[in-house]
Amino acid sequence: MSFETLRIIAAVILLLCAAVNLVRRHWVLNVAVLALQYVCVFLIILEVRTPLLAAIKLIVGLMVSLMIYQILRSSGLIDSLFSRQRLTSGEVFRGTIALLLVLISHLAAPKVKLSIFPQSSELLLTASMGLMLFGLFQMGTITEPLYLVIGMLTFLSGFELLYASLEFSRVLEAFFTAINLLLALVGSFFIVKDVESRAG
Amino acid sequence: MSTPTIWIFLPIAVSILLMAVHRLHKLSVWIAALSSLLFAAAAFIFPQDLDFSMFGRHFHFDSTFMILNRSLILSASQLRFVSLLYFFSFLWNLTGLQFSTSRWFPTISLAITALWVSALAVEPFLYAAAIVELIVLISTLLITPRGEPASSGVLRYLVTQTIALPFILLSGWMVAGIESAPIASALVLRGTILILIGFALWLAVFPFHTFLPMLAGKSHPLVFGFVFLMQQSSLWVFLLKFLDQFAWLRNLEGIFPALQWIGVLTLLAGGILASLQSKVNRILAYLVMTETGCALLGIGLIAQGGGAFLALSFLPRALAYWQWSYTLSSIQKIAPEVDGSFDSLRGLFRRLPFHSASLILSMLSLLGLPAFGIFPAKRMLWNIGAGLTLPYTPLLSLAVAGMSLFILRLLRALVTPEPNTPSSSLLIQREEPAWQIILLCALTLFSLLMGIFPHLFLNPFMETLGAFSELMPPN
């Protein structure tokens, strides 16, 4: 399998992961899919970064996912991954929106490349715009801390992917790393507060 | 040794040290307050050539600190503003002893101050957007109320500020090397729109302000006052930096009138929404909004002297915020049954006359009432704004009228007792400690002195924005 094919598969899985996080409300599944999302970002970002630098994003992403998983586990909020849940009408609605967002990012990428980001590849633009749109939609429609943080992380991943194709700066990479880790910390803080207030 | 080491890395080191002693609340408050005062005083008196001799030895400080091929530059002309930021940190930490805000307040407040300084010092300055995001994330730990889940205001704040980050970073990339491009080219317009949207989200200008009252209603008044005073003051200066460094931006036709209109509309929205408020806790949000409106109007009028308004208003505004936050926090400590609603404030003047008067006076001070500290700056702004364009005058008047209406409603609530109150309890009851009465009177007196003798108290701050030589050429 060529590297290009691998990247295309990674982009498809990436958008699928973001869609699952938008549609499904199953905490352990969401965290697992978030981790997988970072693996796909790593594969796509290899186009513009050396493997060593790209690995930073992968490691940070996996750490973020692990932090959130640990906090959910210690709060006793993890259900079995295989517990069956019926699709709700909300999930069907969000699924339709997810399809629409994938379609928008796929169709808009060539035009955006032509008019704004000529140096970025179409695949990278599709992936980054898709992530940003999914993140925005999730941030705009959900107030539950875990999903909001996942939305913000998705949005930032999309932006980091886009910005990586435009400019490289070690300082900025360090800032993005700090932002992602701090966001996971803030998310964990919110989840704990949420659990405490429910228990109290 | 370099200036960024002193005013960025040293405070961060102190902040990390404070993490270790955060359980010893009094000690950490004192360390944070005194170190902030020390940093403020040092920045205020530091020589302009960054050279000085002490004990027979000569010291020279570099203004640049290199890190990963990028630099942090803190020139002598920026130190006046740095001293203000640390002074604000000192003021707020000083009150931390009295109120149970958060055990982490000293640590985080000092870190936030150092990060704001670094945001103003980092080169390329667009990277400050990432630092602002870090500050927002740290601030959410403070503004989330204790023992309660994260409110929708906090979440909305986090989201709004995060969305601003790509706008600012992309604007810089988009217009890199644009100096030679013709003005009003598509690229310039695109870059300008990105910058304006980014700042609109950061500064919570109308209509992106919705999280402000939600946050103010839930957070501790002191914490809210501190976080947003630092944020708005630093972001105004950051906006000036954009205008100063990007010639294409400041030369773009219509950019300054656009800023003026954004300012006037935010001011108007703040004034009108304040007039409809019935929760006193939330009013600080509208004060933040109106002050942002004034500042944007001032920046829009920079060529007519708006810069002087900004420079003169930093200190009196901070003192008024502090007085308001302190008084409200103190009222809620003395009378826990006061939940901020007008009903709970009824007749409070008889129980806490000095606190009630302090609430009203701090608002009047922010409104720009003659003789108060911010009056010289506000008078300058009203005169320039109203004299320049006719439509501004009624809109500014409406905004001031809205805020005045709220003050009158608050005054009525404070002095009007409950209808079924027995006549014996209508007498003034003394529930305020003497030292608090002295403190509140001293604050008001200081504000009056600043207003009456601005040349003594405010003129030293005229140099605060001296770093922006392109935008405000020295006379």
C-alpha cells in the first residue's frame, strides 16, 4: 500500500472518528475514538512534518486521551464499550449533520486551496476543515463538559493540521502542546466538578 | 540579565514556588502581593536606558531574551504598562486575605500577569494569540465557582476565546510580506476582517458578549474583576500593537471609523443592557463592556488624541473595578443573604451605609462623573467623539443614560426599606468594621484626588503607550 493511499484512508477514518464523537454519546467510545483521531492526524501531518515532529502531536494527543480516560474511570463514569444503546432521534439528526459537514469539507477543499491556501494539499485541507467544522458544531450545540472539551480538541487538531501546512515554528509547536495538555486538564477539572455536584 | 527574565520568568518561578505553599493561604497571598508590588515598583522606576549603577557596580539589562529562535522583547517604553499590570495583581492579591476566593488565586494571578506580559513581549507578536489561549485556560480554573459545576458562562467563555485563536494566527500568515501590496487589495481586506473578528471575540464586543453577564453572575466578583481587567487592558494594548506594526492595517481606509463604530455600539449595548439589569452581581460584566466600548472608541480616535484617553484611564478604571468588586464581595460576606438581586438589597443602606455608598460611587466614577479619577480621560473621549461625528452624540448619551438609570435604580433599592419593616429597624445599624469604613473612604478620596489633580496622579502614566511610535508619533 502506498503512502498516499494510507493518507487517504487516514483522512477517511479521521472524519469518521470526528463524526462518531459528534453523533454518539458513549464516553469510553468517545475517548477511544479521540485517540484514534490523533493517530490519523499523525499520518496526515507527515506530509508537511518530519516523523519526529509529527510524533509530538501523536504523543500529546494520546496523553490527552489518556488523561480524560483516567478521569472518567476514577469518577466511575465508564460504561462497557460493548453495552448496546439504541439510536436516538438526536443521534440521527447529528448523523445527518455529520454527513453534511463531511460533504462541505470535501467540496470546499479545492476552492479553498485555490483561493486561500495554495501550498496545502487538498487532502490535508479536507481533513483540517472537516475537523474544524465538526469541532465548531460540537462546541456550539453541547454544554456537557466532556463533549465540549472533545469538540475543542477536535477544532484545535483541525487548526493545527492546517497551520502545520503553512508555517513551522518550534515556539508555536510548544504552545500548541501546552494548550492541548492544559485543555485536557481543564476538561478533567470540569468533569470532576460535574460529578461532585451530581453526587452532592 | 534581561528584562523578560525579571518580569516574565522570575514571576513565573515565584508562581511555581507558590504552588508548593498554596495550602498556607496567608503566606501565599503575602508572597504574591509583595512580589507583585516589587515587580510593579521595579518596572515603574527602571531607567529608560536599562542601565544603572548600584553599590559601585554597573548593571546593564538586555531587552531581548531569545528562546527557540524567537524572542521576547521588553523595552523600556513597555515597562510603564508592565508596572500597571503588576500593580493590579498587587491590589487584587491584597484583598485575597479577606475573602475566600480560591486557594490558587495567588499562584494563578501571578502566572496570569506574567503571561500577559509575555504576550506583549513575544516576537513575532502574533504568537501572543497562543499565549492568550493559555491564559484563558488557566483563568477558567479561577472563574469556575467553588463547589459548583462549570457554568454555561465558563464554557461559553472558553469556546469564544478559543475560536479567536485561528483568526489571529491566520491573519498574520495571510498578510505576511504584504507591505508592498496595494492598499485595499483582497488580501488586505481578508487579513483585516480576520483581525477584527479575532479581537471582537477576545474583547467580547457586542454581540459576542453573552458569556460576560453569565460569568459575572456566577463567579466571585474579585476574581471576575481581576481576570477581565487584565484581559481587556492587555488586549487593548495588543490591538494598538497590531495597528502600530502593520502599516497596511492602519493605512486601510475605514479601519479607524470601523473601530469607532464597534466601540460606540458596544458602549451603547452595555449601557442599555445595564439599565435593564436587576442583579447587581452581573453589572460588572456591563461595566467591562462599556469600558471596552470606550477603549475601542478611543483607539478609533487615536489620531485625534484617543491614545491619551487610554493612557490616562488605566489606573482609575482599575481602582474603580477594584472598589466595586471589593465592596460587593464585602457586602456578601457581611450579609450572606444578599444574593445580588434588587430585592435582597432593599434597605441595605441602613445596615451598611458606607458599603452602599461605595457601590454607588464606584459606578459613578466609572461613568465619568466630574471630580472622579476617570473624569479627565472620559471628558477627553466625550469631547473628541461628540465633536467628530454627529451620530455619536445621541448614541453615547443613550449609553450614559442607560448606566445612570441603573445607578438610580440601585440607589432606590438600597435606600428603600422593605414595606413591612418595623420602624425601630429603620435607624442606621452599625455592622461595618471601622477599618473597612476607613478603607472605603480612602478609596473614594483617592479617586477624587486623582480627578481633581490629574497632573499629579495620572500624568506619569501618559508614557504608558510610548512604545507605539508609528501610531502615536512623539511630539
